[in-house]
Amino acid sequence: MAVVQMERKVTKIGNSLGLTLPQEVLEHMGIKQGDEVSFQLKKNGEISIKKSVHLNFDGLEGIDQDFLDGVKELFNNYDNTLKNLADR
């Protein structure tokens, strides 16, 4: 896929500032209304935005909730790292 560049203007939303995402971006990322996204702030000033990963914990009722929350946080924070390790 060729690199496509799009721009948006920062707008005031209530007491906050916000950006809208073009439909093409949402479709490319597989994001629909109501989905959660995560942001990763990088050292070079860039930001990575991705659809949040929700793990299915059905059948794990006996496992401590703090542990499950920790696993979810691990996957949210290190998803790209884990994928890169799996691709090696």
C-alpha cells in the first residue's frame, strides 16, 4: 500500500481539544464507533495509535482479577514487541 498523507485541524470540544479521524483511517485500522484505541508516545515526538486489544478471558473465572488485568496491560503495552519477537 502506498503511503497516504492526510491532515486534520485541532478543534475545541467542550473544555478539551480534539481531532477527528478520516473514515479511510478508521477503516484501515478496523476501528468502529465504540471501540477503544491506545496511544503510544515515542521519544522522537511521534505517536502510535492502534485499536485496543481485548483478550477473551471466558473460562478463566478462577484466576485472580489482578493477574488478568496485568496480562491485559502487558499485551496493551508490549503488543508490537511481542509481535516482532513472534515474527523472528
